[in-house]
Amino acid sequence: MAIPLESRRIVIAGASSLLGAELKSLLEESRFAASDFRLVDEETAAGTLTEAGGEAAVIQTVEEDSFDKAWIVFCTGSSAFTRSNLSLAKRSGAYIVDLSGELAGQSEVHTWLPKIPTMADGGHANLFAIPSAPAEIIARLAIALSSLQPSTVSAVAFQPVSAAGKRGIEELESQTGQLLSFQSIGKQTFDAQVAYSMLDRFGASSGQSLGAALAAIRREVQAVLPPAAKQPAIQLLHAPVFYGSTVAACAFIEAPADALSVGKLCAGAGFVLTDDTTPPSNVSSAGEIAMQLAPPLPDQLAPGACWFWAAADNLRLPASNAVKLAEKLLQLKPSE
């Protein structure tokens, strides 16, 4: 007999992270609201009082039995935290859904996004990866343009400080105030001035790495695209904003295609096209699930070149996809 939904244990590994908190919030608004939640994280977050399913809950450290009886495990912490606890989570036999980027591109891992033919249900897979917001934007754009056979596609993603968690947000906030007050700035998280500054790397002493984040995005995009698809060139830069992923992309399309037709292809791939009065931004996308895309803009000086500007909520978009995957798995393979 199938286990009642309210008895299914959901483990959020990395529950104190911004992504973990966003995922928990969406799960509590979904059909999983009455599930048995277990919240675990690194030792520094242990003992944090929160709530789950409308009841008080405490975030715990990972123990030998942390994943026992789990139906599904969501990995929402750092890549290192996912890596160190993956074997223990596997022993539970639960579905494992990674949102940390650690499992992206691995052969036994099924990368999943809604409404993409190559991202079907995953058959009997137990390991899943949900791409990050910038990776989803870039992959869906490449898929949208594939029928036009562009000679090249390139994209620059802009990473907000919330990718580094609460510490990143606090450091941008403090640096902004310190600079406005003509004080020396603290650099504990990024080892660099992130306020009022665009960067392609952080300081040598930073625990955050744009290079590692870029490598994860590239793996995620590659895992989504069909093998024969043209892989886009991707770069990642730091943007001095708190939330929201934005992407600037350019494609060289040799076949005749007007901007309206290109826009329809993008809408069919999952984008919501905006207009000139409401252009996509990290602010306009906050709290939204949709990926916003400005109307494609032909380059007047480079024949065949077309520019794209997109934005999405870097927390809500992957968290929402994770909930959709859980709903699909619930229908696909009920627990015995």
C-alpha cells in the first residue's frame, strides 16, 4: 500500500541556506505541506529555531540516521556539504534532488527541468539535479534558437551576492554603508570590494569562487542540451546586487529571422516576453517563477547578430522546479 502523503519524510539538507528556506516555503504552500519535514545543515547552523509544516522545528546536524525513512532529500547547501553527505543520503534509498550544483553533469544523475522533451521523467533514476537560474536561462535560450542553427551563441551571467548566502548579503550591505561613510570596508566573505563594483573574480582569501560557480553553470547547461546542440560560450561576473540572476546573450543567426519570430521561439521555450515599459531586471523578477526576457534586439552593426536580456529570481526559480519534480515523482513511483 502507498504511504500517505503526510507520512512521507522530506529532508532538506542545507535548510539554513537562502535556497533551503525558499524551498521549504514553497513546499509548505504545496500539496507537501503536511509532510514529515526534517531539517539538517552544517554544525554552524545547528540549533537554529525555525518552523516546518506550521510547527516549531530545529535545524540539526547530520547524524547517521538523519536520512532514515526519507522519501526525498533536497540538497540546498554548499557543494561541499552535498559532497560530504551524499553517501549517507544514498543509503536511505530516497530520491535525491540536488540544487547545489555538485551533481551537475554526472553520468548517473538525471538533470531535470519542466517542459523540456529531453528532460523527461528520468525513468527509474534516484539522483536528480535542478539547474541554477542562470543555467536554465542560457539552456532554454539555446534550445529556443536551435531551429535557426546559430553559428555562435554566447552569454554573460551576472551573479548576485545572495549566491554566497546570508554572509554575502550582509557584506554587500555593510560595504555599501561603509563606503558612503568614507570608512574602510570589511572583506571577510569575498576578500574584495563587491559594493559598487563589477568583478570577474573574488580575492584570493575568499571562500567564494566565481570560477567554480561558472564551471557548475557550464556543466548544468551541457547536461540540459541535446548532445548535438551547439554549446554556448559562457562567462560569469559578479554584480553588486542582492538578489536575482540576469543574463546578457548574443547569437549569430545566419538564416533570415525577424525579431518577432525569434521572440515567439523564446516564448515557446518557456520565457515570458516583456515590453519596453517593464524591462527584465533583478528587481522585476523578484518573487516570480517566470523567466523574463526582453524582446530580441538585432545588432545594427553586426549582420545576423541578435541580443537577448533576461532575468529570473535566483532562489524561487530552482526551488519551484524542485517542487514540480517532487510532484512528478509522487505520480511516477508511489512508495511501497
